[in-house]
Amino acid sequence: MAKGVNSAAEQAEQLKQNGNLYFKKNRLGAAIDAYTEAITLCPNVPVYWTNRALCHRKRNEWARVEEDSRRAVQLDPKSVKGHYMLGLALLQREQYNEGIKALERALDLGRGAHPHSYMMEEIWQELAGAKYKEWQRDSTKRASDLQKLEKSCEIALKENYLHNISQDEDGITDSTSEQLAALKLVFSKAAEADKPTDVPDYLCCKITLDIFRDPVITPSGLTYERAIILDHLEKVGKFDPITREDLHPSQLVPNLAIKEAVEAYLEKHGWAYKME
């Protein structure tokens, strides 16, 4: 019995390898068939589902991407690829809130397991794009609502002005003008939160000048983007790029205070998600 189980697992693994080879050659149909056979033999292996989902993604078969990705995260709640592709599939269905949550989950899991993987950058790009679109949609609605409200207030003030004129009350012209000016100022202030400005320097990496995603702090007290400083330490040398002091990857510590500050800033200023 054990031999039969092992044989099925070995066959499934070989089919996965075949599928990977077909995928690299862009033979997506053959890759899907190979992964499907592997799933038939060993349906509880998450990577078979995520690999097949990746094929469906390349063919823009988003319903199937969602189906396979959901199965993968059911089998392995810590599957980075599973959450990532589930998020992409949900965004395609315009399920923005759930899609963003899945991408955020993928990013959090990936940062712990693969902090400087190329996939982390890809996930961040997709998440930032989704959050920016969400901000665009919400800010457009807010602007429209503010304009309607401002117009209604102007009409009410002018109607009150005409009523007072009919009552022969004195001093109403200046008063109404002041009220209209104050009204414009109030609504102008209300719209400022949705107007892009410069991101504060302390929220940006000193190397890339981009807003932090995964900030880490060095013994000297400087904060860098994790992937960027790790790349520097690997390719340039084991030293701090600004202080020139010796620095090793093991000395980097997550800067949770800056991370929380960035999250709070982005929550209020969604335009800052825009990628140049």
C-alpha cells in the first residue's frame, strides 16, 4: 500500500516537472494537462493548483484562476502564489475589497518567507495599482458629492438672500457675499486631502526616494527599503551606503514605527500609491 502511495506521489511530481517544462516553452495546454494529471493523482498538493492557475492566468481564464487559487489557499493558507493569483482574479471581477485583501495577505506572507524575491516587487506593483484605482474611484465620487453639496448650499444662500431682499432688510448684500466666500473656502479645504502633494521625506527610502514598503533600520539609525539595502549589501559591499560603516544583513531590523506611519499616510492619501 505504501509503495502504491509513493508511486502515485512520484508520478505526480514527474508530471509537475513536465508541466513546468511545457510552461517554459509556452505550451500552456500541455502544461495544464500535466498539472491536471498531477492533481488527479495527488489532489492535496497546493503547488499543483497554483501552477495550473498560473497557466490559466496567462490565458486570461480568470474564473479558472480563481477556482484553482482558492483550492490552493484552502490546502495551504500560507501559499503566497495562491493568495496573489486569487487577488488578481478577484480584481478582474471588480471585487476590489476582497482582491486587495488577498494581495495584502500575499505580500505579508512573502515578506516573511521571500523578503527580496522578484515576486514581492510584482505583488507590490499589483497591490499599489489596485489601491490607486480604488482611490481614484472613491476620490471621484467624493469630488462629485462635494460639488453637489456646495451647489446646494450656494442655492440655499442665494434663496435666503432673495427672501431677505423682499423683506427690505439692510446689510444683507455684504453678509451674503461673505457667506458665499466662506462656503467656497470650506469646500476647498475639504477637497485638499485628495490633491497630490510631496510625500514627507521621512516616509521615503534614502536610496530610491520612493515611499517605504518594507522599511528596515540599521544600527546607525538609518532606515532603508529592505530589498534595496539587501541588494546593496550583496552587490556593492557589506557597508552602510550613507555612513560607510560596516553593515551585515543580520543587523537589519524591521522599522515598525515607520511602517505604521506609511500605512496611516497611505490610508489618508491613496494617490501616493501611484507608481511612476
